[in-house]
Amino acid sequence: MSVVALSALLAAAASVATAQVTNVSQQFPATPLANKHFSYPSGIPYKADQDDLLRGTQLGYNICNSTTEGPDSLCQTAFVNHIDDWCVWAPATPNETIADTEGEEVAWCTKPGHGTRLIPAGAIKGVQFLVSPSYLEVLAFIDQTMLNLQASDYGGELDPHGADLRGNPLGGLMYSNNLPQSGTGDNNSYTQVIEWHKYVPSRFCV
Ligand SMILES: *[C@@H]1O[C@H](CO)[C@@H](O)[C@H](O)[C@H]1NC(C)=O
Ligand SMILES: *[C@@H]1O[C@H](CO)[C@@H](O)[C@H](O)[C@H]1NC(C)=O
Ligand SMILES: *[C@@H]1O[C@H](CO)[C@@H](O)[C@H](O)[C@H]1NC(C)=O
Ligand SMILES: *[C@@H]1O[C@H](CO)[C@@H](O)[C@H](O)[C@H]1NC(C)=O
């Protein structure tokens, strides 16, 4: 969020403070995002972050399906499964930077079926998928301008913590059907990824 937008939010918050359900001058949620665990799919709430605090409210939603899929999707539930089946976080509107939109990124995935946006054809220039005993890693070269990022943006780091513990993006969730620790890798049962990190320059890594 830009400084200007934050100032506007604070000014708006001051004028309607008595009407707020939650205290918008507070920064921290009662439960940090990284402590919120939801079983897939039925345990996932519409929004993982239902607070209205200093950084505002969650932009999108976490229940994602065929009705939410497409170029306007605001789905904030992402996946890392296989080399042909993973998602990145990127801005919802064109010509942005990660620094200005880190709290508001939405999921862009390699294939349909997750209720998200799709990474446009031609955006991925190369990809490596690493399966270790402890983690999965996608390393890819991407034309970031096809994901609403300015060509010159040097990106940033996103994770489910953030300075205020609401995560970047706020309410962002990640799941996998291929975590090394969770057994079968049968592509059917999804486990929530509790710790994830995403780096977003044109050489992107999650
Ligand atoms: C709102 O939160 C701030 C910061 O924690 C606190 O100082 C203030 O007293 C709270 N206001 C209300 C009305 O609870
Ligand atoms: C599909 O997702 C939308 C948006 O989150 C939700 O309102 C709707 O209930 C979902 N539909 C089903 C069948 O789960
Ligand atoms: C993208 O944003 C930059 C900086 O805000 C601006 O200078 C530029 O004109 C914008 N480009 C487009 C195509 O909107
Ligand atoms: C799981 O899906 C991947 C492709 O996404 C495929 O290569 C693999 O064979 C599948 N595994 C099983 C057990 O079906």
C-alpha cells in the first residue's frame, strides 16, 4: 500500500472510528496468519483474514472455484504441486510494483482448476522444480510485465508473516498435494503449506 493510500486510510479511519467493529488503529491480529490452519477444501473460510486493522482488509478471498477463475480473479489461495502445476503471487491491477502491492497480491497459476488467474502463455521462459526431503522449490524465469508488474520492478519477498503478522498478501494461503513430509504424493490430498517464501523479480522463486 502506498504512503498516500495509508494516509487516506488513517484519515478515513479517524472520521468513522466510533462505527468500526474492530479498532483500526491496531496493527496486529488476534491470531497471526501463520497460526491459522485450514483443512482443504472444506475448512477454508471465505477470507482467512477477517480483520479491519491498520493495513485495512484482505483484498480477495480464499474459497476459489470455477466461478472465481479467470483474468479478474481475486483468489488468494495458491498451490505448489508439480513442475507443471504451481502459482505465483502478483498484483491484481496492471503496472504495479511488489513494494506497493505486497499486501494485495493475488494467485496466478500455471493451469486451470484452482479458481485463480492463469499465468499468460509465453510468460514463463524457463522453470526448474526441486523436490528435497524438506521442501519444494520452484525457480522460474518469467516476463513479469505479463503479471501486472513494471519491467523495472526489482520485486520483493512475500511470506505468511509480514511486520504485522497478517502476511503478504494479507490472508494469503498456500497448499500442496506433493509435500515430501506428507506421504503419498497421490495428487489428491492437499496439505496446507505453513511456511512459504516467494521472491519476485523476473527470476522468481517460491
Ligand atoms: C485502539 O488501539 C490503540 C492501539 O492499541 C489504543 O491505544 C486505543 O486505546 C484503542 N482504542 C479503543 C477505542 O479501544
Ligand atoms: C465458489 O466460490 C465463491 C467465491 O469464494 C463462493 O461464494 C461460492 O460459495 C463457491 N461455490 C462453491 C460451490 O463452493
Ligand atoms: C506505469 O507506472 C509508471 C509509474 O507510476 C508511469 O510512469 C507509467 O506511465 C505507467 N505506464 C503505463 C503503461 O501506464
Ligand atoms: C501427479 O501429477 C503429476 C503432474 O502434475 C504427474 O507427473 C504424476 O505422475 C502424478 N502422480 C500420480 C501418482 O498420479
